[in-house]
Amino acid sequence: KSQLFQDYLQIHPTILARELSLLIPNDSQGGPVEFISGTLDMLYQDPNDGAFVVVDYKTDHVADEASAKIRAESYQTQGSLYCTAVDAALKSPVPSRCELWFLETGTRVSLGSKE
């Protein structure tokens, strides 16, 4: 069994939501879009530090873990938006963070907290 599947089994008891729709206010001034919509693939609470963790599954073609980390940089804005929405809704004292799960390589990349 893959490492991602093993990770999933470990966090399974702390999963709060799957396929959670979000509607996020757009803070940019004067733009035509007032809200940004998105869907969290999974949200769980880290049993170690209590942080909420947004998981976004990625099907991007990446050759290895190093490639996945480089590709993950392009998702930083998306991860930050999702974490901001989760923090606002759940009012946790611990900042949330985002993880990308690259399904093709079985690689898990943390984007860190939104700060």
C-alpha cells in the first residue's frame, strides 16, 4: 500500500470534511469578481498540534519528490486562500496549513501555515 494511503489511514479519525465547498470574499479593489469559490478535497485536524489541515489532491505529472516540491510553489496562493477561509470559519488559535497530495508519485508536500 502507498505511503499516502498509510497517511490517510492514520489521520482518518481526525477528518472533519471531504469535498467541502468554499465561497471566499475577494479582497482586491475594483475587480469584477466579488467572491472566489473553491472546494477543499479534505480537511482534518492534526492530532499533534491541533491545527486544521487543508488537503488538496493533485494529479499533476511530477517525476519525483523534488519535482513535486517545485510544482507545489505554484499552488501557494490557492493554499493561502483556503487556509484563510478555514481560519475565519473555525476560529482556531493555531494557524491552519495546506498539504498537497500528489497522487501520481505518492508525495505529500506541506505549504506551511498561511503566515
